[in-house]
Amino acid sequence: MTTTKRSPLQAIGYGAGAGVIASLAMAMYAMIAAWEKGTGFFTPLYHIASLWAPGDAMMASMQEAMSGSDFHFVFGTAILGAMIHMMTGAMYGAVFGLIVSRLNLKLAVLVGVGLVYGAIVFAMSSFIGLPLAAAVFDSGDPIKSMAEMAGWGTFIIEHLIFGLTLGLLLGVARARVGAVADTAVHAH
């Protein structure tokens, strides 16, 4: 297979797109985990939205879950949480895309590197990013203590899912671009 190098802008674009999709896989796990724990299916979205929005939807979701209603839904707050989460995923994905664009890694290795990257993103988010965001946006404990509130085990698994999905998506994209390049070379 021919190795095709992407420009830095292409690598950032592919990485950002993969990061958005990986953030959705991560969010789905977080929402299922919250539902399973009895804290409310949509609570993770409201938790993320509390960066800019009042924590009312998050608290109402958790309270309703305790009384047996796991699906408290507030459209605007859910959309805000999803947008913040996808933009964060795009940012981390863009960085990963740029880093791995210059490495000639096979799919399995790229997935493994993505898993390690997910662990790094977990550590950076938990100990630097979220406390910094809480301070900058004056959003307090819900953001600063997100890993603890979600549960440390759940939070790391979420990030490992993000990294694994990111590595897989970029690896598959790389293989498809290589296959297209091979086809173009053999057609001439």
C-alpha cells in the first residue's frame, strides 16, 4: 500500500471530525453509565452544560432519577452540553490527528496509540483542563469535580472509549485514503 501524507490542515480536519464522532461514543457510554447508576440518563449532558448554564437541569435530572424517572429532558441545556462536548472532542481529535499524521502506523497500533491518548486526555482533563475551565468560567464544583462526580472508573472508561474510537476512525480513514491512492496509481 502506498503511504500518503496529509497536509497539517487535512490532518487537523480529519482529527477534528473523528474527535466529534469519538466524543459521541464517549457521551453515549457516559449516559448509559449514569442511567445504570440511577443518576439520570441525560445528567452527563447537563453536567457538561453547567460550564455555562446554571446547574438546575443537572440537579432536576438527578432528583427525578432518585424518584424513578431516569429521562428528565431539557432541550436547550442538553444541546449546550452536547455542543461543548463535541467541540472539546474536536479539539482533542485535531491535536491527535496532527500528531499521528506523520507516523506510519498500522491500524492496530494506531488504535493502541489512541487508547493511550485517551488516558492522557483523561489525566489532562481531570487534573488541568476541568479545574482551569471551572476557574475561568466561574462554574465551580460541578466542572472542577466532574471526574469525581461521574465516578473515577466511569470517567476513565469514557476517555479510553474516546481514544480507542479516535484511533480506529483515523486508522480506517488512513487505510481508505491509501486504498484510493493505490487505485489512482494503478489506474495510470
